[in-house]
Amino acid sequence: MAAFVQSNMQVEVARPQEFDGSSGKVAGFITVCKLYIHMKMREVAVEEQIQWVLLYVQGGSVDTWKKNILEDLKGRLLEYETVEEFLTEIKREFRGGDEELVKVAELQRLKQGNKMMEEFVQEFRRTARGTSQGLLSSGVTGQ
């Protein structure tokens, strides 16, 4: 069987689109950044990875946040051990509450109906994917 990946093969990886702070775009932005960094920047210092991510953070009110982050990084007021910590900070800052409210409403509307239990469980998992542990324990129960 032939090897599918050669060690010297260059893989093209999509770069993220500019992120303007929209809560609906934060998850996709973070996913693309993680993938790109994993594939292309694994050996690069964390500080440079963070600066690379910040290149794609621009527009609207996010510019003020970015300026503050850059000043804090320069003044050593902020330090991140990994780029994942920084991306988590972006998610925490910009995800907004609407996404969680929508998820709660979707979970509350789920009904098993004529579905087999396994089908219902899979639908529940698909709907709940991406929610925080706090969301699932904040009143969405098997009542």
C-alpha cells in the first residue's frame, strides 16, 4: 500500500478571514486559527503565534480590544503559556450570550417522538455540541 503523506509534502491550509468581533463568527475563526497554527506554525514561539492571530483581528470595536491586548503584551502585563489560552480568551470575550440562549431553546424543544432512543441521544448530542458545561447544568435536564 502506498504512503499517503510524504514528509516533504507541503499542504495548503486556509488562513482565517478577518474577525471583527461578531459573536456568530468567533467559533469558526478560532477553529481555522487552531488548524493553521497546528499545521504551519507548530514550531513558532507562542508570542509570534498570538501576533499572527491578531493580524486577522480587525474592524469595528475589536480594534480597541486588540490595541489594549497589544499594549498589555508589550508591557508584559499579560502572558500566555500557549496560543490556545489566548484563543480561549478571544472566545470568552466575543462569544456573546445569544449563542447559549439559542442552544438552551433548541435543547428544550427536543422531543423523542417516534425516534429510537439512540437516534434521540445522537440528536441531543448534535444540538448540545459546543455548549459549555455550565449551560448543560443550568436547567437543561432530563425532565
